[in-house]
Amino acid sequence: KPKVWWRSSAAFFLICGWMVMIPFSTASHLYCAFNGKYSHILMRLDQTGIAIASVMVGWALSKCPNFTSFLSVAGVCICGLMWFGPEYLRIHVEWRTVSLAGMVLAYLSPMFWMRDTFDWSIPPLLMCFATGFILAVFAPLGAYSHPLFHVILIPYTFYVSKSAMNYEQSQESRLLGMDPEMSLEEGSCDEASRVAASRWAPDLGMEEIRLQVSDCWNTGDAKAHEYLVKDPELGEHPQKFDS
């Protein structure tokens, strides 16, 4: 059964990412609409929001701390040059646009290398990305290009969210034992995340089971899983087993 979006940690990080961008982007575009030109400070704030959101979306699509750390370092470098670099880097817009486009491609990359099967959100996402990049950088339709770029972000956001939530659900299903023959491959981040899940187990007389697994870039060794069993009479008792 699909998980409702408000109980998904991936959805939470995606929403936080979009909400970080909205105030800065709105302020920058309103300033341009009323003054006929962009503010360099507001544009940098807008692009800083994109960098921060890229880290959050990267986590939602990968659930891998190592990969998210890589995105964080890249974002800090871009923002550092944007705000404290030489003057031509602080004013020049094109290099920031290209750098952030590369960061977007980086956070989308787990859809290729962290999925067991082909992710069918990839084709429409790439079409949205390519079209949006052309509209944002080359503006082939003149004044209509940038508004159309923002319209394209609507299906783009949908397919990113769909991929992240499907990936999260597949990982939780496997870690909860729906695939008992599952093996953890060495060097894989497929199982890398901290998963919290609960389900009803009336046959065991338990009210709730929570399974937490934390591992990334695993070595293939036996993993210790902890069940926290809450019994109405005895309270909570941690139980461990090796797999």
C-alpha cells in the first residue's frame, strides 16, 4: 500500500527544499517586474536558495549521507564564490547558472545509479531539464522564455517527487522483510538510510514494531537490526538480531 505523502521523510525534505527557494525567487522576480531590471543581491539570494534546495532534494533522492555531503560541499563552494569571491564572479550571472545546472544534474544522478530497475521518471525529467535550461540561458522566446521556464518546473517537481517517494517506499519495504532474500552489496548505497517504520503484528501480541537500520557504503558484513517492541503490559523492550 502506498505511503501517504505527509508520512514520508522524502516528501518532507522536498517540501522544505521548495519552501527555501520560494521567498527568494519571489522577491527577485517581483523586484524585476516593478523596476525593469534584476537586483544582483536578490539574484544571489535566489541562487543560494537553489543551492540549499539541491542538497535537500539530493538527500530525498538518495538517502545517502556521503552523497549529500558531496552536494553540501559543492553548494558551499558555489555560494562562497557567489558572495565572497572576486567582483566579476559576484556580478557575472552565467557561471552561476551553469554551476547550479550542474548541481541539479548531480542531485538527479541517484535516479540512474541507485535504482534496482529503470526509473521511468527519468525521460520526462530530462525533457523538462533540457527545455528549462534552454529557456533560462538562451531565452529563444524573448520575454516569454522565463515565465515558461517556471511553468516547466511544475511537471519537473512532480517527477522528482514521484521518484523520491517511490524509492523511499521500495527501500522501506525491503528493509521490513518483504524481501527476505535481500543481500546488501558491498559499496552500495541502495540500503543507505535511517529507516523508521511501524506496522501491526497481532499474531505476536505486539502493538508496534519499529525497525531502524543505519548503514551507508556498507562492507557486506552482518548487520545488527534493532526491534523496539512496545507491549501493552511490559512496556518497550529493545531486541536485536543479526542478519
